[in-house]
Amino acid sequence: MSDRIGWVGLGGMGRPMAANVARAGFDLTVCDLRPEPVAELVGLGAAAAPDAVATAAAADVLLVSLPGKAASQDVAAAVFGAGPRPAVYVELSTLAPKVMQAMAAQAEAAGVAFVDAPVSGNVRARNEGTLAVMAGGDAAAFERAKPVLDTIGANVFHLGPVGAGSVAKVSNNLIGLTNLVTAMEGLLLGARNGLEVEQLREVIMTASGAGPSVLGVAHQHRTRRYRESTTPNAALRIVVKDLELAVELAREAGLPVRCAEAALASFQEAAAAGLGEAEMFALLDHLESVHLT
């Protein structure tokens, strides 16, 4: 018999991942603060629970996908302090490795195995179950969680002890988000000096600057679709949090990350200008509005 699965958090990342678990036929129980995504999952065959503790009580493997440290810590404390508890607790959120390790210590004291398994990928990957999953934790706990992780990710990596998954995710975010800002700056440099962005994109994609960030930024610059988003897939304030984690981890390791610090400063300026709840590509609007003298 396959494990019963619990899922806490049905936001922009959690809802499509949990939907893929439901479609795969798992015995799934879900909860969220909002009734709408819960109703959607119930329509796919999941059971609804009133809160995280009740969801955990109905699960052998519990997966948690939440937007920040405080929410994740609150859920972990509630689950580990109550009962019955799941056998394996999988934290999918993007958190600092030391936060994951502290939660793992709580889990161990409660007799629960802990896996940190942050994910990465675009909207299409979320919907199609082809995310990258970066896991850390005991090998036996990882193997028990892997069948459900395989429904949300096409590439599921076990990287070592608890915290290893978070190190990989934070490192990935540093690269991806810094590249995004660089692509914006490069394309806008061309535009401010008389080139058409689409023309410049075509040139760059045949040259050494080619990459997915250039394609993504050029597309958003052309369509301005991010301005229409009422429920951002990647809110700018979340990007600030993710880059802050990367810069903090680098400083703890004694590693200079000046490009990442500059990218973080750009996102922080945009958030301070009122764009924190906007899609991360709204940074384009902020950069275009700035004229240095």
C-alpha cells in the first residue's frame, strides 16, 4: 500500500504541485488558509482538512509549501507538538540551510524524519510536474518521499544531509536572479542607445550573451504581460527574500558575491518604490524609470 500524503500550502507553487499529486492517484489530504484552492484539489479527488495538524494526522508523508520562514516554522512547531504525526516531513519552501537544520532537530525530537526539498522551475514546469527538486536528508527518508516527489519533478536530486537541498536552491537562485537583472540591464542599455529590443535579442541569441534570461526579458519587455498579473507567479518581494538568503549564505561562507549584491539592491529599490507585490519582471519598469546623472 502506498503512503498517505498530506499537503500544507496551496499558493502559486503549492497548488499546481499538489494537483499533480492528486492526478497521480495518491491518497491526498490538503489544507490552505483560502477555501478556493482547497475546493479545486477536492475536485481532483483530495480530502480537505481544517489545518496543518489535521492534515499531518491523516498523512504518512507530509509536504509543506509556504512563502516564508515564519509560516514554515509555525507549521512545523504545530505538527511536531501535536499528534499523530507523519513518518516523514518534507519542507519544499525556500529557507536558509540553518533554518532547515533547526526544523530537522525539532522533527527528530518528535520522532519524525525530515527532508528539505526546495524546488525550482517556471509556471509550465509546475503545471506539468517537471520541476527540479533538490533534497537533503536521511537516505531512507528521501526514498520514502521520492514517489510523491517524482510526481512534481522530472529531476529529483538527493544531495546529502538536511540543508544540502537548500544550499543548492539558494545557489541556483543567486545565478538565475543575477542573470535576470543582467539581461534586463543589457537589453535596456541597447534600447537607451537607439536599438530595438527585439532586434538586439535576435543578435544576442547568436552571440556570447545568449541564454534563457535574455529570451524571457525580451518577451516580457515586448508584451508587458507582467503588468496584467493580479496573482504573481514570482512576486518581487519573494525575489528579494530569495536573494537575501543567497547573500547571507555567501557572507557566512566568507565568499564575495558582488554581482548578487548589486542585483539584490536593484530588486530592493523596486520593492521600496511600491513594486513588491508585482511580478518580478516589474523591475523592468523601475530600471526604465531611472535616469542617472
